[in-house]
Amino acid sequence: MEKPLPPYVADQVLGEGAWGKVYKIHDQRAEDFALKVLKPEALSRGPSLETEVRVLARLSHPNLVRILEYLPRVEGLKGVAESGPGLLMEFVDGPSVVERRGADAPEDLLPYFVQALRGLDYLHARRLLHGDLKPGNLKLHKKKQLKVLDFGLAGREAPSGGAVQGTMDYMAPEAMSGRRGAASDLFALAAVFYEWLTGSLPFPRAELAQRFAEPPRPAAELRPATPAFFSAILKRMLEIDPARRFSSAAAVLRAVGLHQPKLLAARAEGEGAETRIPFVGREDLLAAWDQALRAWEAGEGKAPLWILRGPAGVGRSRCLEEMQWQAALREWRVLSWVPGESLEALPAAAGAEPGRTLILLKELHDLPAEEGTALENFFASLAARAPQAATALEFNPDRASTGLLRRLEALRERRPCREIELRPLNAEESAQFLQEQLWEQPLPAVFTAAAYEAT
């Protein structure tokens, strides 16, 4: 039975976007909220819509507008003509960037730029995209706080093509053909800040075939007070080829920090530092993991079992960390094991509460040989006591005992699993990794080639 909608009253229409119309509403305590009544385009996702919204509602970051609740049915609400599912959200009282174009000093924009990047970094770290960054989706709240609105329903990366989503003036070239990723969000953010700085779009409206024929004029030319490094960062974010942009918001933040370390030092409570190593060359793995989790949630097949193998330094632990995020966003419990702890207790812990669980087995190569039977008992017990538990494990085959390798081979024969051999980064990915660290000067090919050979 659906929960009845509390007695809200609509005060005004705040705007209308690709996914729905947004109203400012208040409740009986005169507390203000924003309500988005979703359009049929959003509803075409079917049952997955509510799951996706519940994922978004678990996000919490000071520079992202908080989604409070998914409402299965909005109907008969005073002042609201539409009916259908809705999103109840935090109300942000303040102007949008639409009202500030060309009106603020360049140095006043830098703190807002950092805040927007932090919000994107938080989203991208969880393999989520915004998909429609534009001036109307950035609002300036009290105490000079920027809030990013209307994120997430554009979904996840679509490297090989999907539905075209976004606002044309700010869309990256690849997004116009349905291909989108973190670099597409960075392009759109740079277009918004370029216009905020200069009052002009970086790629003025023109015939689509000609729009990206010429690079934009540097922001510092149009607004001489713009710091040279800020202009250079925007220029790189607006590169036509996504491979030539920064590949992550964290990389842009590090670039800002080289020139304005105090800006990065000031952060809201609970925010993490931008110290993660760039995650390069594993995008296909994470997309496949996300697809496997979605399929299992839809009732297809058994609980996923993934085995990651590779030499030291190849990124096994980092992959598990990224995979863990995907489970945590779905409100799964996550249980971790490292050598020295008991494997026997895990199945009981996984089955003790309803719902899905992800079990991570780390550095399995360090499992003592005499405890090999414990691994067999773990998987036998897991199937019986916790069928709703997925498992991901990693090990270094160069350090694994012959007994462990035999047991893993027997495990593969008994149940379906996905085994992935993590390869080192190739020359192109290594060059991308290095360029993110030393972004201001294009690295000579001979340098990146030498670094690749040496490592």
C-alpha cells in the first residue's frame, strides 16, 4: 500500500527540465522543499526508476542538492497540475548562475569552481554522471555555497553510444552522439564557467556541423582579469577530443591546487581530500560489474562471483574499492576479509540480516596453505546460508601457493564466476596517467614512452 502524500502546498514553479517540472512547496510546519514531478521520458525506465532514485537519495555531499524521498504518486496537490511519480528534494534559496553571467570578478568564481568540481568528483567516484550541467543547475546558496541540482537521472557512462541527453549549448561533442562519461561532465562544467566569466558561450550557437570547427578564445582574452592558470584549465576542459581533457574532476582539483592551495585546504566537514590516484584503464571492468549487479537484482542468475588476479601494483585493491562503492550505493552490506581473520564466520554474518551483501576477500594469496580447506568450506557454507551474498576476491598468482591455485580452479568448475586478469596500463593509458599529474606542459612522447618502458 502506497504511503499517502503529506499535505504539501505548492508556492511557485521553479523551472522545467528534461526530466520534469519543479515546484517550490511547503509543509504544515512552513518548511520549504523542492518537488520535481517526473515527465514520461523519465518514466520510460520502468521499474528501474525507483531503484535509481533510491540510490541517489543515499548520496550526501555539501555541494549536491539532497534528494529526500521518492514519491510513487503525486496527485491532487494544491497548486500542482501534473500527476505522477515525484522527487522530494532540498530547497535551495538563492540565484542560479543564469542570473550571474559576466557579473562576478574572476577571483570570486574560483571558490565556486572548486565546489562544483568537488560535487562532480563525489558523483564520478561512485560511477554516476550528472549529464545536464548548465547555468540553471548551479545555484548559489547562503554563505557562498554552490549547490549542483538535477544530477544523476542521466545515469551512468555510455562510452559506445546511448540516448542523447543534455542542453545543447553546454554539451560535449561526443555527448551529441550519445557517448558520455566523466569527461563530458567536465566539458559542460567548463562551458558554464566560461560563460559565467565572459558572458559568452565558448562555442557560440551555429550550425552543428561548424560549431566545433575552431577552439574557443581563451577566457583571459575576453576577461583580462582572469588568472592565466584558470583560463588554461578551462581551455583544457573544453578540448574537442575527450582524451585530451582532464579525465577526472579530482585531476582538475589537483591542477587548481598547484596555484591556489588555500582553496583546496578549505573544505566542508566530512569531505575527503582529492588524493586518489587517477583511475585509468579499468572503465570497462567497472561497467561490466555494474551490469552484473543490475542483472542479479533483476533476478537473472546466481549471486556474482568475481576473481581478480594480477601482479603487485596492478591495482587489484583499487578495483575492489571501486566495486565496493557500487554495492554500498545499492544499500548492500559490505563485509571484508583479510588473511589472519576467520573465513568461517563470514557466511553466518552475511546471512544474519535480510538483503544483499557483498563479501570482499583481499590478498587471498596470503592465505596459509594449511587453511586451504577453510576456503572450500566458506563457499560451501555461503551457498547454503547466504544465497544473497555476492563475492569478489583478489590475489597475486605469483605469490599464491599451488594448493590455492588448485582450489580456485575447482571453484571455477563448480559454480559460474567471472575471472579477470588485470593487465598493466598500456602506453597510451600510462601517458594519460602522467599527463594528469603534470598537466600544464604537454609531455613529450619520448618522455612518456621512456616512463612506460621503465615501469
